[in-house]
Amino acid sequence: MKSESKTGLFFWWQASINSYAQIFFSKDELLGIACLLITFFNPLSGLLGLLGIVFGNLLSFLFISDKQEIQNGYWGFNHLMISLFLSFPYQFNFPFVLLFLSANLLCFAMTFWIKNWAAKWGMPYLSLPFIICAYIVMLAASSFPNISYSEKGIYAANELLRESVNPVVYFDEEILKFHLPNFIVEYLRTIAGVFFNSHLVAGLIISIALFIYSRISFVFSFLAFSFAWFMFQVYGLDTNLLSQHLLGANFIFYALSFATFFLIPGWLPMLWVMCFFPVLMLISIFLTKFLISFQLFSLTLPFVISVFISLSIMRFIKPIKGFKWVPFQYFSPEKNLYLNSILSPIQEQLSRIQLSLPFYGHWMVSQGHNGGITHLGPWSKALDFVLLDDEMKTYNDPGLKPEDYYCFSKPVLSPANGYVVMLTNDIEDNIIGKSNTKENWGNSMVIQHGGGLYTQLSHLKKGSAQVMIGDYVQKGHIVALCGSSGRSPEPHLHFQVQYFPKIGSQTIDYPFGIFVENTFNKKELIENGTPKEGKTISNLIIDEDLSEAFSFSPGTSLRYEDKNKIVWEWNVLTTAYNEMYLWCNKTMSAAYFVNDGNILRFTTFDGDKKSLLYYFFLAHYKILFSTESGLCVKENISPMLFNVTYFKWVIDIFAPFINVKGAEFVSENSIEEYHKEVNNKCDYYLFGIKLFSFSAKSVIKKEQITEWNYCSKKQRISGQLSS
């Protein structure tokens, strides 16, 4: 999330290492270093690959304005591939040096052109620059007498080395002593073959690094290869071909790109991949047969074509549940999956207009959605509200006139900010038991809230409107009084949401942002929901001390002293995407959060998971600004946010295929006149086994978090407000 694009030594290091890691759609440093290492199993190949990256990045730095793209490795990985490719078939001499430089110049030009061409169609350029460059160079080089082909060839070199004392060959032989199944051996060779290397130890190193970087990527790559190997067996093809000339890599790359990079990882995207593999195989075999007549290899062209076809289909078919584009690329399948599960519901909720209940106090839903009296057909998604006493009556005896009813003349509030666009205010209120069906909606008001959303308030009291058409109203402001006009045999408030400004328009199902449901002295917080018939509900009452204490305004800072008397300062900052976060400069850590005025939600954490900020993040994962003691707010904490590596790895393997719940976090306020506390607890279960739990408490005084603590079985962390 937080990135640096300064052009120092760190910039060039990241630009180089990321160029290696981008082969697997990653920016992981360990994976990049592993890829760099195995290219040097052949020193000349490794050196040329590194020089190609440096050459490409330097050219990009001179001509490309977006330095972040260079740092991400976008401009280096195609140079790596073409440089590695050229290092094997040709003998090293001065003409080859010129060919190498010319090929990298061509690769830069092709990357620039193809990148912009693909962007017009909303497509990635992938390894297409490398493929075209490889074809151009191979065909052209065949006409250069001074460019000599190596007698070893691309993979024959490994057979010669097998008879030598090269330590890499020794490790290969040691691996073969384990008598691994043939498809595992071929998988390792195929992974190594991505870098034009067929050593088993190279494939093993990359596989381990890939697993450490992403369990999802490793599992998907292994599944993809296994299915490709199975199809080769079914068709009677030689499975050894999979590890040659990047043929098997096409299947792995397709699975990683489509099912983990472009789409949120899941069993449906992977099922799509498996179903598309027969098509990918046909494309691969066709291109192999077709291009061999030109003495060319298919390389990764089948993968590129398959991705283009798949992405085009996905863009034009109707949305399918289970197929979701990655909204923001974190270059980690786990982050793409887990952060989407965290952020998508929050973003979806915040993207909606946050409606509040249009009244003060506790009202009952006398008729809900699809009510059996009047909420039928196009008008089924409406709500009727009344006030009740302890005996569940709506009126004070004798109940013969509107004034006897508790809700009559009570204030009606605007559910959100907006403009009054329709208003009737002169219809008489009915005698109890009578209805005015000619003027069905009675005195009504329609408020436009933006984004094509309107709310309608009906059966208002005659002459009670506090506003006029065209007036701007704010959320929670009194706009009228509850009445009994129109089709209303007794006083009540009718509420509906609609897409049109006309009174009586068709209703839509649209949730309230947050409200409290009261049942038998038990209170339950409802977020992003619709009140149910028969339920007594009320708006959330905000505690100003809590709201201010957790406001975390940009430009401010928090200072806390830990138990070792060390003072930690956290600054409140925002990203270019308007994400707010607490930043600890000492540990280079960031805790991201969202504050909607009712609830503070921490979303994710980047950085040191042993820092004080990390425990503050966990201790305050979700805080409700309520004045009511005992009202709980709950949330699931994603597994990726916990510092439990090995258990998390198990979860990562299964997460795309099954719904693995995170830890349940529960927050409850204790509000007294002179003392306010927030008490939180969290229990984390995996497959019914309790892995760990923690509790936390924060004390709020004078609109500040004066002290807080985090307690688990193994540790106790605390912070004291420091001036």
C-alpha cells in the first residue's frame, strides 16, 4: 500500500529484484532473489540476464515518467527473458554482444509499443514483447554468418554437465535418489525451465521460494501442471515435452495470472482454468507444430493468447458470483483474497448512502417488507413505523382521536442529506378508523439524496412540513411531524426508498446504514440491514468522547509510552487513494482504518508485527461509538492479520476453496458518567481448534484514549498516553 519511488540504491535494487519476481506476478524479494540465484547456475546466463534487466531499467528511467512502474519490475522482466533466452543457443563473441544489445533495444521499443497498444483494449502486455523479440532475433540471426550457434543447445548443456563435477548436477542426482513420482520431477524441471534451466535443484529452490511467498500460488501452479501432465497422458503425448521450451510453463502462468492475479483467488476461477486447459493445449500444440517450420518455438505465446481470450470473455459476459476482479493489486494472492474479504463489504457499505431511521427514540415496525396489508407488488419494499407503550398498545385510552396515538405529532427526520423535490402538506388527517383512498399517500415528502436515490415519507400531519421544495436538508433534521393523512386508519409513518422523484414510485430494497434492534431487554446492533416486521428499533446514539477519541484526523499524531518507558509516536496520514492510516516511523509500520462516524474499523496492517502499533491495531480492530453499555459490535479478523505463520500457511492452502472464517472480534462499551471503557475480546478457531485468544481494554477520558492494554496467554502489552 505504502510505496517508495525514490531513485536511490534501494530503488535500483527493487527494480532489479522485482523484475525477476514479476515472472511469477510478484514483488516478493525472497522469490526474486531465488530466481536471480538459479540463473547463475550458468554464470554467463545469469550475468546476461542481470545486464539485460539493468539495461532495460536504465532505458526506461530515461524515457518513462512513471518511476513506480520501473521499481515494480514492469519494464525489466521482458528484458530478463530475452537475455536468458539468447544466452543459450549462441556462442559468446563480439557479434553476439552487438546482437544482445540490439535485442534489448528492440525489447524496450516493443514493450513501449505493446504496452500502449494493449492498454487501449484494457489488456495486459504480459510477455508478448519478449516473444516477438525472440522471433525477430532468431530469424534475423540465422542470416548473420558471424553469429554462431552453440553446439550444446538449450537443454543439451545439462546432459553434458551431468557427467562433470558441477555441484549443481550432484544435487540433482541426490534429489533423484528420493525416487520422486515422474510428474513431480517434471514439475520441478518445468519450474526451472521458466529460466531456461532444467536442473531439479533449481526447480526445487524456486518451488520453495514460491511456497514461502504464496501458498495459493504454489498450490495453483502445482494443480495446473498436474492437470496439464494428466492431459498429456490422456492424449499419449510425451510428458517430458512439458519441461522444454516453456511448454509446461504456459499452463502454470495461465493459472497464476488468471486465477490469482487478475481475479480474486477461488475455486471457480481455478475451475475456469481447468476447463480452459484443453483449449490452451490445442493452442500450444498447434503453435509448436506451426512455428517449428520456421525453426521457432511457441515459448509463452499460448499463455498470452489464452489470457487475452479469457479476459475478453470475462469483460463481456454478465457478472458471475465467484468471479471478481482484483480491485487493487497487492501482488500477493493471499492479500488479494483476504483484503478483498475485508475491504469489499466495507467499501460496498460506504459506497451506499448511509440512511438513518427517520425518527427519535424506539419505534416498532408495524408492517415490513412484503407486508400482507398494503406493502404488495411494486410497493412491497416499504416500512410502517408506530410507537408502543409497555402494554404494546399504540395509543393512550380511549384511542378515539389521532392525538391519543403516541406517534401522532412526533418529529419526522430526514434519513440522509439531500434536497426536497416533492411535497404535499394540505391533506386533512383522518378520523381514527377512516382512510382517504383518493389521496392514498396523504401528506408526503420526497427527498433526493444523490446518485439517483430518493426516500419518501408519507402520512404526515397536515401543515407540519418544516421545509419547502428545493430546500436542502441534513441527516437527522426535523422535516415534518407524523400524522394520519391518506390511506391511514390510524397514525403511523410510512417510509420507502425509490429511484424516481414521484410520490408513490415503485419501491426498492435499500438498507439502513446502522441501527439498534431491541428485543426483550436485549439490544443488537444491525449494520447495513433492513428492520423486520414486529421489531422495535432505534438509531444509534453517538458518545462524543468516544467519537472524538477515535477520530484520528489527518495531520494529528498519537503518542504512547510502553511498559519499558519508551515513547512511540504515530502520525495520521492518507494515501493517494485517500486511505487513512497510522504510521510508525520507527518500525516503518502502517495500520489502515476507516471511520464512518459510527464505527472505527481497522482494515489491514503492514509492517512489524511485534511493534506497539500492531497490538494497538488488534486491540482496537472495531470500535463502536455508542452511549449504550452492553451493546456489542462484532467482526471477523482475517487470518493474514495474525502473527501465526505456520497455522496461517495451512489456512492459505484451503482459503481459495473453502470459506475459512477468521477470528471473531467482539467489542463492548462500558459507559458511566465519569468512567468510559471499551472492552474487547477475540477468539481464533481453526477447524474447531482454538489457536489463541486475546482481550483488550481501553480507558477513555476527556476525548482521549488515556490508556490501553492487550492481553493474551503469552504476552501483555500496554500503552499509556504520553504528552
